[in-house]
Amino acid sequence: MDNASNPTSGERLQKALASLGLGSRRKIEEMIKEGRVELNGKVATLGDRMSLGDKVSIDGRIVKINDKPKVRRVIAYHKPEGEICAASDPDGRTTVFERLPKLHHDRWVMIGRLDLNSSGLLLFTNDGELAHSMMHPSNEVLRTYAVRVLGDLTTEIQRQLTNGVKLEDGEAKFDRLVSAGGEGANKWYHVDLKEGRNREVRRMFEIVGLKVSRLLRIKFGPIDLPSGLKQGRWSELESHEIDSLLKATKVSSVQGGISGVHRQGHLPGSRQEMARRNKKAHRVRPDAKKR
């Protein structure tokens, strides 16, 4: 079927490929503009649509499309310090993907990142559109961090950080900054951000002359770091938690994807089923690297 000649059938190509976890819509749009995507043997253009039975390739490689209904999954992972937020590392360091459960004919998409020396909540999903929406600045999804700061965080410095400071890649500000205890030179604070630029929290404190000695993400959107979830382990989100993510990002509860193929629901949300999966989830794979 050639949907390029029928602009009303199927799903927009970039949306369908994003829902398969092949990249954000913007990234796929760029690939289409660069002529790297083919639809039914022809170079694809923006505006093309695809349906069940269409053949798609990226850089000459066929995109495998599963004709079974896909279940939307989201997991929370407690990242320890020292792990890399990447699928692989040329230096052989442990990556956050090494401890995740295996997927068959699917892949995990990381929602945001944490730098090497930070720890805390990382979310992963097999829904590319949800991941993209969670990370897109226009949705202003709050990230909450517990930050241990070395130095005197005066009232004036707090005012600067909540009003906005100028970084090399633009202005940044905390939507909330509150004391969270601590004694001596190191004190804890909780801060909220509506974006996730590289090392943004650390750079904001550095620009006002303070050093972050610990950084822990404790919340992403409506999802808290699960209490009792040890570092290096993961747990699966329940249906109502996934629904809260969809509501926060305005993503449809029924994923569009490829017409007639890639419609999604959630994993069963009964207490018994979730307890069984989470008991398994809290185990660390015995073959996971230990460094």
C-alpha cells in the first residue's frame, strides 16, 4: 500500500516510527529530510503515512514491525553513582541498561538522563512517544532533586536561583528551592526544575559559587523514587501510575502508532500480578557486571 498518495490513511510516518522506539519525532523528521528513510521502496517525505503491510527502511535496514498488540510498559530504576546513562560505553564502564529486564522484539527508551556522579530515579519505557513527551520542554514536566550543597546558601543566592541565573546555554531557574536539613558545611535542599539540560542543577549552583557534593533525583513528574527500591534495582509501574504519566504529558492512553498494529494498553494492574512482577523486579541479574 502506498500511503504517500493517500494523505488521509494510516499514521504519520514520524509518529509511527517514534512509537516503535526508533527515536523522537524530531529525530525521525530529520532522518526523513536527509533522505535516510524509505517507504515501500521510495524515499519518504514529511507528510507520508504508513499502515499495516507497508515496508519501511532506515539507512537501508528494514524496520521490523510486530503485528501483535503492544503493551505499554514503564519501569523505575534506582541509578547508583558511577553508572553511565548510555546503551554502551567504550571504556567498559557499567551502564544503566545492563540491569534492566530483557524485552523481546522491543527496546527500552530512557526518559532523561543523570550524570555519572548523580543517583536516583530513572524512568524507562518501550513507548517512544511517551518518552519524547516526558522530555520535551514544552510539557514542563517537573523533576525534583535532593541536593547536598557545600557552602552558605544565603537568602540572596536562593533568590537568584529561583529568579533565574544565566548559564552558557541559556537562562535557568528552580521552580522551587526548600531546605531539607543537614548540619555543618553540608546542607540538603530539594529543588524543582521543568527541564533537564546537561548537569543543569550542578551548573546552577556553581554559577553562584557553591559546590554540589551529592545529587539524587527523587521524583520525575508524578512518579516518586519508590521507597525501599535499592540502588541498581528496578520495579514496574502500575497501571494507575502509567495513567498519571499519560495525563501529565497529554499522551493518549491508547497509543496510535501504526494503524491496525501498534495499539497499546497497559500491563495487568491487579495487586497480585504487580506483586509477582515486582518481587522479580527487585532482584539483580546474577550476570550483571559488578565494578
